[in-house]
Amino acid sequence: MGIIRTENLSHSYGAAFKQSAIDCVNIDIEKGGFVGVIGHTGSGKSTLVQHFNGLLKPGSGKVFINGEDMWAKPKEIRKYRFQVGLVFQYPEYQLFEETVYKDIAFGPKNMGLSKEEIESRVYAAAKIVGIGEKHMKASPFELSGGQKRRVAIAGVLAMDPEVLILDEPTAGLDPRGRDMILDEIAKYHEEKKNTVLLVSHSMEDVAKYCKKVLVMNKAQAFMYGDVKEVFKKAPELLKMGLSVPQITSICMELKKRGYDISPDTYTVDSAKEQLLRLLGACKSGDTIC
């Protein structure tokens, strides 16, 4: 049994004219996984993950966390919000405390932890995201955009959730800032062995960091599987209006032009190996280039 499981989960918006945001979703996410959640705008990605920490209540169906129906006892929903941490898109807009330390400490403080434990968690979370001690007494509003993003993520990490959900955590950042944050999250996942869900429009990021991918389409879970398995369905993803990693598009085009290269390639390293093999064959005269 996975750490997160849904059973015919559905949710609609609007009282008079109901529109299904997610419709009869059944998924089982294993503990310790790094899962990419992809889908076109309006596919239901954000609505789905907001159910996993109880921010939204199912219209119908159930959500199970560690095998427990999280809405069986509505008064106890708070405990699941500590187990499943959710980082929203542009989380820096949610900063509000006087200092960086207080902002990161907000979650652990609400968990009723001791002062010593709160301090330990704050500094540990800050270290993970690259926030130095010199920033702890500063106002979060004095920091750069990337640093604010790190502080907001640290505030969720400080609660030490079993599941960390990041909804477009690098939106609006430059490539260097994006890579730094995702590298930090990947290192965190490797060290903590917890479960991470990354909602993203970047197929390159999903291919690089994730082990599995959940594809949402028209409010339903269209596909869930290993990264390689999902990107093998590149033509279907493209028909849905989704992109695929740029290297996949290149390899698909090379295949069309008659080159002996797999159209299912989704990493630069794999493409490099195949291209070097082709170049070697060309030099030896084993193939026509």
C-alpha cells in the first residue's frame, strides 16, 4: 500500500454550474518516490495535490494517507497537514513574519514542539535550502526573489513532512535559480528518503529529477508510470497539448530522418551515447551518414 492513495476521488467547482476539476481519480503513490505531476493548464494537477494535505475536501471518493482515510474524522484533519507539506506556486508571497527565523519557525511552532526542537528544525531546514545563519535575523522582504523562495520552502521542510509537494516551485526563476532549488530538493530527497511530488510544466525538470510521472488530462489520471515508460508515449503527450523534453523531440526527428536512434530518449546523457555510437559507425564506414 502506498503512502498516498485515492479511491474514486472527484471534486467540482461552482455551485450552479458544476465543473469537474478532477473526476474519479484512482492512484497509489509509493513511499519514498520522487513523482512528477504533469498536465496541461486546467487538467486538475493543482486541485489533485491540494487534496493530499486536506486543503480541499473531496466532493466524492476518498484520500488515504498511510492507509488512513484522512476525512474519516474531520476534526483530526490537522495532523495530515503536518504529514503532507505543500509548497504553493510563488510561495514567497506567503511570507509575513518579521524575520526569516520566525517565518521558518511558524510551522514547527504550530505543531507544539519545544523551543529546542523548533530551533533545531529551523536551522536544519535553512541549511538544506542554502539559507545562511547571517540571514536569520533579517526581514524576509529584504531578500532576493530566489532567497525568498528558499525561505518559504524551508518553512515547509521544517515541519519534517513525510510527503513534500511542490507546485511549480521554480516558476518565475532564472535557469540558474531553478537548477539550484531543484538540486537542493533532490539532495533533500536522497538524504531523507521521503516522498516528493513535483508539479511542473518543465518536461526537462521532470525527466532529470523524477523517477515516476503522473499525467493528468481532462480532470483524470491519464497515465502513471516510470519516467521512461511515460515519455515513450511522447506522441500521445503531444496530442494532449503537452510538451516533451527537448532532447526527446530531437531524437524523434532524427529517427524520422532515418538515423538509428531511439525516439524514446529523454535524457541528454542517453542521447550523447547514441550519437557517439553513430559517429563511430560513420567513421568506420559501417553506416551511411
